Amino acid sequence: MKKIKFYRLKKGLTQKKLAKLLNVQQNTVAMWETGRSKPPLDKALKIAKALGTTVEELFDFNDKPLARR
């Protein structure tokens, strides 16, 4: 999730400031940036908005079809 860090720095935000905007702890942002965890969809949308980009730009989506049920 290096793109989160890239866009955060581009916006001039610290992890602490971004965390405050997203209503999460600073260590949560750090874990997202290092790839140790992934943000839930609602937070991913808020991250993109806060950083002035899109969810598609921030996260890599695989075009694999869903398994048949």
C-alpha cells in the first residue's frame, strides 16, 4: 500500500493528521501503509477522498472472476 504513503506525503499530511481525518489511530495508518493490514471499504473511500485521488488509483484490484456458488 505504498500508494497511500505516496499520496499522503504529496498532500503534506502526517500519519497522525490523516488518522485524525479518518477517525482512526496513527498506527492503523502505518499498518495500511506497510501492507500489514488493509483498510475496510468505507475507510478506503475516505482515504481516497482525503488524499484527492480514487480508490482505483490507491489500490490494485485483480480482475479475477468471483468463484461460482
